Amino acid sequence: MDLSVVLPTLNGRDRLVTSLDALAEYAPDAEVIVVNGPSADGTTGMVRERDDVDVLVEISDRNLNVARNAGIEVASGDVVALLRYDLSVEPSWLAALEDAIDDADVVTGPLHQTLRNGMTTESLEENTIAGREVTYFNGGNVAFRRTIIDALDGFDEYLQTGGARDAAHRIASLDRTVAWAPEMCVRREFEADGGISERDWGWKYRALTYRLVKNYGLRPAAIERTAKHAISDGVEAAFGVLKGDVTPSGWVGTGRDVITGIATGTSDGMVARARDRSRSRNPHGCSTRADRAVARYDWR
């Protein structure tokens, strides 16, 4: 197996150092590609001083899927792995990947995260939509055979969130297999701060409806899935109002964002479905542009 590992990063210098150190120790023969979004924390200098990074790609776009595609473009391995900059591979990661990729097109594994009250982990997530069996994967810990990532034309750069879930739907449409390797695990070395981040409700539903409509059309299954999400989130927000955690005006504003996101995602999904009628369903993929990189340092 000829392995390339792509690490998109944005203002994550210290955590990236830990991730690169783990790769150097547990996957020393892998080709390592760092894709640096417009960072302002000295990431470029740190990476250029290391001798275990093969390629550094500088981009100006903050979109994660643009960064993923920029790394995929320059990767030379017949297996391409994507790793989050703040996750570190564990000792069993490489062997588990090598074993699983022999019988699968895509391999993913769990994230171990240390919290104050113990450790969390993940399990395999699957779903059936419009008769299609979809196996989701962790976009920060996944490896693809080169043939499948090329067939997908990378990730859909329209999406600011949900790019990995969109790719999972498209992998299912190509009848390719996603394997779960429990020993292909990564760890978050930095403890979560426990803070509550503001959720962009508009983009959540814009991305959800876009990928469902793009991949399945205006089918009842897509409409039903969107409605279930909206009802569930609406009820949760209503309870937040009753408990005093959310103001009534905030709840109304969230509802407005959800409706706008659904409308925009549906419209854009229909346009995307018309633009790319192939099974890859990716009108905003790797092959659509050649200007992602602002600078490239290749030490191979």
C-alpha cells in the first residue's frame, strides 16, 4: 500500500504539531500533505521547518472541502487518507487501515476523546434512504482507494458543512463499500473546553436539503428526512424557551433561518442535480477548478 495522508488545517499550529508527531512515529513511510487555510499563527513556518512533511499547500479559501480537494490533487498514493489537524493516530491505526483496505473501497474508524468524566468513542452509523444503504464515515479519519476518490471527483465545494455525509451518499450510489475498522482509531489530545458553540442553523438545513435533493431528487424520502430534522430541532428549541435558555425572539429567528436554509438548499440542490447527472453527483469537485493553491512547497 502506497499511502498519502492529507491534513487540512486552519490556525491550528500547536495541535497540528501533535498530529504530525504521531504520524511520524506510527506511519513513518506515509506521504504527508498539509493544506494550510489562511492561517495567521505561524503554521507555514512550522511546517517548512519539519522534515517529515512532503508537501505544503497554501490556500486562501476557508472551506474545508476546498482544502480536502487541494490535498487530494497533489497526493500520489494509491490510498489517500484524510486526517483532522487536531487528531492523532494511535499505534494500531496503520495496521488496521492496511488490513481493512484490502476488502473495501473506503475505511473509517473511531475517535477517542478524553473528557473530564472519562472517554468518549464512536460507532458505525448507517441509514437507508430511498432504498439506498448509506454508510457514513468520519471525515477527519478516513482512507480512500485512489480509484474511488477519483470516481467521486473529490468533495463538493459548494458545501461549507456536511461534505463527508454528502460523499457517503455518493459512495453508496456507486455501489462501493465503506468498512468500519475499530482499531483504526485516532485520539483528540486536547480536552474539550465544554463551551457551547453557536450553531449556524441556516447552513445546517441548507447543506442537508442540498445533499438530499442533489443525490435523490425531490423524493418523499428526502422531504421526510428534512421534516424529521426540523421538527426535532424545533421541539428542542421550544423546550429551551420554556427553560429560559432561549428567548422567544431567538426561537423565531432560528425558525426563519431554518426555512431560508431549506429553500436555498432545495433550489441549489436541484440546480446541482441538473448540472451533473452522472452517478458522482459532484458539480463542484476537484476537476472544476485549478486555482485552489496560492502557493505549493513540494519536497518529494
